[in-house]
Amino acid sequence: MGAAGRLIVKRYRLVRALGRGRTGVVWEGHDTLLDRPVAVREVLLPPGLGETARLRLVHRIAREARQAEALRHPHIAAVHDVAEEDGTPYIVMELVRSRSLDGMVAGDGPLTPAQAAPIARKVLSALAHAHAAGVRHGDVRPANVLVGHDGRVLLADFGVSVLAADPAFAPTRRDPAAVPSAASPTAASPAAVPVRRDPEDFLAPERSADDPRTIAADLWSLGATLHLAVTGRPPSQPLGEVPEELRAVLTGLLARDPRRRIDAETADRLLAEAEPPAPAPPVRRSLGRTRLVAGVAAAVLVACAVGGWAVLRPGAEGRAASPVTTPMASSSAPASPTVSPAGPAAVPVTGSATPAPRLKLKWYRSDAGWRAGVPRDWTREDQPYTVAWRAPDGAATLVVEVTAQSGTDPLAALGEAEAIFLPTAKSYRKLRLKPVTSPYGPSADWEFTWKPRKASEGDHLVKGVGYHQYRRVISTGTTTSVLTWTARASDWDALRPTLVKVFSLFQPPATS
């Protein structure tokens, strides 16, 4: 068994154990290569397992984890890597600062239908995405539904759930399930209830006959999870204790015959009927992450190419800034990709080996405390929540948004934005989506090319034309900054030196 401080495959350092179940131990870890926190599941193989059986099981775990690595969805806890050391498999996952659903019920009591329905819909959307990719979860249960401290809802343990019904891990006693969450234990409230966490309680009836994992089985497990969320207990027949608002969806999901079970689309419609209506958006106030994600999807986010960062708009700070037009020191010499001491990570240099001349820049200082070096001859446009600069010929746009939102996970936010953006794009090609080092706080970059499916005159996008975008998210102790640089693909190499300099000069508001 691993120990705190141990380095796995010369990269992942185990920090502290977060939980233990019959299949292994979940650790808080640190990725020393990318300098980021991760969750590491150490799979403890059953003692006495023969060599052939052990190799077959290890290969199966690796295969399932590799499939899960390809899943990218705002409500799926990402699988980053799978490794093996000294014969023990390790699965490296996104570390989610959160509480598990069963932990919430145990500590605070059952949820109301209005609270549970939105959580179930998000888990259902994660399952639908995985099912469309040919991946089955196989172990949907309350311990694997995580509600983040930032409000995100994530389904965890893709790539690990293959162990749930494996006979090699058949329990000899009742073990509490390991919860891959960094949430601290909370004191029980007066409404607290004893919560059974046995994985078998959430496996579809047909799974007991060693049937393969199926879409219908995952949907039954979602129903069982929802049942526990609103009653504090795994499902039983009849469903007399289930709130009336959820009676129809739970009856459909928990049908014992898989052929009579409702599908995901029907379940989502029934859950939506139990979900409270979204409140009207307040004026110049915090809009809330979940509602905004839905709003961005409804608007198709054509403005993504111009940089409107609707996913992270809790306020409107920085809209009434005035520029300082004193020219910055600049020259027509080729720009160096090296970042200035005050700036974040450099934009990786790709494209032409000989950089084009850099545009002349000027300082822009915001009343909200941030400042940016922007192309001198570009036109400034003050938009709701953002400040944008456009090239005279419409070839490129720079958008800056700074909001009073703390605790943002830049990589997760960009992954969420990607999932929303994909339906609007043709010929999408992701060039990078990864964390970067910044002196200001956690940061991540997303670079991609695409063609808009629709023209947008206001956003200067032309249907069928190739575009190239680079986006950076910087999270400080008090703010989130988003820089978005968009250019026609044909102009990208000529403008890249200016992009490098602009990103290196940006300074978010000073933390108080």
C-alpha cells in the first residue's frame, strides 16, 4: 500500500489519504510535472490472486481508464492518466474540492425535489455524453456524485467503476465506499440520517447476473442514487416514500425489466418538471455559474470567438475604464516569446519560424485595477462585462474580462467552455488545453481552430472562414481574468508576436 510522500512513476506524489473502500485507496496527490493537485486512486488487488488473473485485471483497468481519458464534459470528473508501479495500478483523476452526495445526505438530511432534480439532470447529461462515446459507467452511486465547493456537479470514477461488479472484489464485509473528494468531514446536523453506502445497493438488478454494463443499467443506478438523495435510503418497492414530484421519473428509472426502463431523454424531461424555474437575471449582480452555463448554450455562444466569457460573469467590474494613450516602449523588431517578469506564462510559439513584426502597443488601465498592453491602432469597444479591441481590417480581436470571482479552476472552466462551444463550430481542432504557470495564481490556456457554422455580423465572424483563437484564464485570490485573442487563420502567424507580448504584459488587479 502507498504512503504519504511516495512518488509514483517519478511524477505523482501521494500527499494524504482521502478515503478507502474495498477496491483501493483514494489519495490527494500532486502532479510534479504539471504542478497541479490531482486525485490518485491506488487499486489494491485482492490477495491470493493468481498471476494470470492479476495481469488480466490490470490490463482491464488500464483499458477502461484509457477510454475514460477521452471523456471531456463539464459534469465528468476527468481521468488524467493511468500508471502502474510495483504491480499496483494507479488511476490519476481530477481532484474535486467537494462533498459527495451521500455525505451531504448523511450530514444534512435528504434533499428536496427542487434540490435533487438539478443534480440528477447534470449527472444524466454526463452519462448521456459518455454513452454517446461508447463508454458505460457501471458504478453510478451517491459516493461518486460530487458537489464542488464552487457549485459544480461532477460524476466521478469513470475508468474505475469496472471494479464495482468484478467478482475479484466481492466484499467479505460491509465497507464504506471511498469518496474521491477533498472535502473535510462535517459534523452531523439534527437532520442527519444514517446512509447505507454499499455499492451493491446501486447496481441494476440485471447486473447481479454478471450481465455486461449497459446504458439501461447506468440509468437504473441513477434512479437509485436519486432515491437515496430524496429519502436517505436505497430504493425499495413500492416507492411510497418518494416525493410526488419525482414519483414518475423514479418509477421509470427503477423498473426492474431493462426493456421497460425509460430512456435518458424521457428522464431529463421528467426531472426538468421537478426543477425550479431559473430566477430572472438581476441587473449588474452575480448571475450564478449554473444558470449562465445554460444561458450560454442557449445563445449558441457565437460570441465565443470574440471572447464573451459568459460562464464566469458574476459581476461587471472593469467596464468603465479609460485608456491611457501614452505609447509603450515598442519596436518593429521581432517579438521574443519570453515573458516579462511581471507577466504569466508565455504563449507557446508555433507556426512560422521567422516571427512577423509586432504591432505597436499602448497601455490600457481599468478602473477595476487591471491593466493591459493593447494594439495602438485597434478600436476599443466597451461591451457588457468585457472590453474588446478590434483590428481596423477586422482580422483579429482581443477581449479582456475581469470579474470578482474567486476560487475558479481555470482548466475546468475552459473545459466547460469547450463543451458548450463545440456545437457551434465546424472543423474544430484543439491545439492545447492545459494548465500554465503564472505568478498571479492558477492559470490555463486553450488554443484551437474552427469555422463558424453561422455568420455573425456583430461579432465579425464569417460563415465558413477559418479562425484561430487563444484563450487564457487567470485565477487570483479575488478575481478571475479571461484574455481571448481571435484572428483569421490566414492572419495568425503575422499577429502571433503581438499576441505573445499582449498576454505577457497583462496584469490582473492586485489582491488585497
